[in-house]
Amino acid sequence: MAKVQSVEPNIADLVNSWLKSYGLDYKLEQESLNAEIDKALDEYKSKNGGKGGNRPDCKLLLQDEALNYYPILIEYKGYKEKLVKLDSDNRVDNTTSKNEPNYKNINSYAVNGAVHYANAILHYTSYTDVIAIGVTGYKKIDGEIEHSIGVYYVSKDNLGIGQEVGKYSDLSFLRKESFNNFIKKINELSLSSEELEELKNKREKEINQSLVKLNNDIYANEKGLSENDRVYLVSASIMATLGIPGEVSPLEKSDLKSSTEDGNTDGEIIVRKIEAFLKRKNLPKTKQDLIIRTLKNTLLSDNINKPVNGESQLKRIFSKIVDDLGIYYKIGLTTDFTGKLFNEMYSWLGFTQDKLNDVVLTPSYVATLLVKLARVDKDSYVWDFATGERVIIVMGAVNVMKPRVSGTLNKYILCIA
């Protein structure tokens, strides 16, 4: 049997002709959309799992009547069954059973590839709402091209998983006179509490996998760092890259120059960004000073800031943290994600002395239940008579995201972030 030939060039011609007829300023694969989006696509792992070089077949940046910008990313395929691959929950299947990126699906299906690109935008830019479009087709017996379209909304509100917007036969909803109604339809999309919980559970498994990978990577390849150092570096990196809209800009990987100039080492740059972050969080000055003083021991050490082949160890680790974890706090590091982050990082720390003394720590699920039973909120103060490792106090902080509790500094810093 002769191999079926891809009609992707025909699909590209068809869709590009639509966009041209709509009078839209679209950019093809090698063309630049804007510096922020271009950089994000280049930073993110490619559809094959390699480093960077993502190139959507077509991309646009449209604005609605509320002056909000929406990146539009379009991916073409040329086979009948290559529009979208869904999982058992009828969602875009871009993650394997091991909670790792499913590059086979991402590379093979139009919508899956477009959603992958959309997550790059969420991960590395300030845009929080992206439209991912997949288009494929095949040649019928009479030679006519039959096409199919998938349109998905990918945002921090749906945790980057994506939601199908509707069924479409062309892309006329992108026309200037139609786009506002399309955005209104998007704004009407919602997830039930059960669906959102399922998505959170899915993302929690992913973040756990990313943390294990990150910890193993740093342990195996970054010498001279203690368990505490690894925890502090993750906490510091999150605080430095979170930013506060309109007040503190997120620290970018490119901001770290691996300089040896006094006052401009990578560690000093990160410390200044964290100081600005904590100040805008309105923490008590004593708490700010305590956190900064503790982090400085790791961030300002000579070894971690010394450039080797033009790059400091600190910049290399900071980049790994941003690449592996950035998507999770860019889409909204909610209580559940923070709890997962805390639990995994807590397991990095050594408890030799505790083991010698046969100390049994409170399981996290027990601490969580006790916190729920106590019904704490942002105005609560927790008095734990058997403080020990303070896990109940800290879980209270994680649940309300309010940095007014006491506890060991490792966990306190993480709660702030």
C-alpha cells in the first residue's frame, strides 16, 4: 500500500489565505512576533524534548475591546487523524503516565503541539491567556482537501491544561469584528470544582516529578551544596522570579551576568530582588531581615558566584529552577502547589539527629486534617503545644498563605514565596 502523503502544505496555504483575507498581521514560522514571545518559545523545551527552538507554524497577537492582548498560536498537520490526542478524561494528552511531557503526542498532533507552545508563553512571559489552534486535513478520493480545526483556550485559570472553546469550520472568529464575541465566549468558560481539583491533582503530580528531577540533578551535578542550600536556592529563586505586578519585575535568567564586579555578582542581584519582593509584601522588618540574612549565607558565598567558563554555579542552578518549576508558579502557585512544594523540599533535609532520638514527625495528611478541623483563616494565630518540627503551624500557613506564623526558617521562607 502506498504511503499516505501529508497535505500540510495545502493546509498551510488554506489557513494563511484565510488570515490574509481577514486583514490580520500574522507571522509565519521563522518570523518574529515580539521579543518576549520569541524568547519564550526559544527558551521552552521543543516538541521533541530538546532545548528550545519552538516554531509555531503561524502566530498572531490580537487585542480585544478591553485592551487585553491574546497570543494566538497555530499548528498545522497534514493527516486525517492528527488533529488532537485526548486522554481518558477528554483533555489534551500532553503528559505521560509518569507525569512527564508526552513528546510523541506533542510532536504528532496539531492541537497538542499548539497547547505545548501556549504553555511556553505562560511559563516565560507576562501573558496569562493564550489561544491554541490546531488545523489538519486530508485529501479525499475526488482530490478535494477536507480540513478540521481544534480551538483551545490555555490560561493560568485552567492551569495551562487547556479547554476547547467550540467547533469551528474556519478562523473567521479572529476577524476584528468577531474577536470580541469570541473572547466573551472564552470568558464564559468555566471549570467545576471537581474538574479544577482533578487538574490540580494532575499538576501536583507533575510538580512532584519536577522537584525530584531537580533535586537529583543538583545533587549529582552541582557540588558543594548542602540540603539546606538546595532548599534555600529554590525558595530564593521563586521569590526573585515571582515579582509583584506594577511594583517588582520578575528576575529573568538573562539578568544574571555571572559578573565578579563588586555589588553585581549573581548572588547580590538575587538578594536585591528578594529584598524588593519582601518589602512590597509588607512583612515585619525583623522577618525580612531574618530571611535575607539566612539566604545570604548561600547566595553570597564565593564558590557559588565564581564564574567557570563564563557562568556561575548560581546562574546555572537558578536557570534549572526557573526551567523546571517556573510554569507552576506562573500559572498560579496556589495553596495546593505550595503544600506540594513544601512537602517535597522538606524531604530533602536530613534528619539524622531525629532518627537517633527516634522522633516521629507528624504526617502531612494528619497535619492538613488538623488544620482543616481548626478552621484557620488569614487572621488566625496557631498555638501548637507540641511544636516539634512545627509542621502543623507551617501547614496552617500554607493553607492561608499568610506569613504571620512562626516556624523553622526553611518552611517559613517557602510559605512567603
